[in-house]
Amino acid sequence: MGTKKQAQIITRLAHLITKRSERLSNQNSLSTSVSIKLTQEIKTYCFLIRVFQEN
């Protein structure tokens, strides 16, 4: 995979992390299950970024 493609994927993942973090910061309107789901998504996206950065 090319460096440019890796950068695009990392940028998209970072954008998703930002969106999930924004929703998570507004926790008073979220249920516990949604908060857990958002937290898990953020962890998954962070892991994927590390994977793409290593390759």
C-alpha cells in the first residue's frame, strides 16, 4: 500500500476518532451502552492507526 493511501486512511480514522470523542464528551445525553460502544470504537480506530503506521 502506498504512503499516500496510508495517510488517507489514517486521516479518515483520526476524523472518526474526533467525531466519536465529541459524542462521548456530551455523555449526559448518552446511555451507558452507547458510551461503551463509542469507547470501543475509539480504541479500535487507534489500534488501526498504529497498524497502518507500522506498515
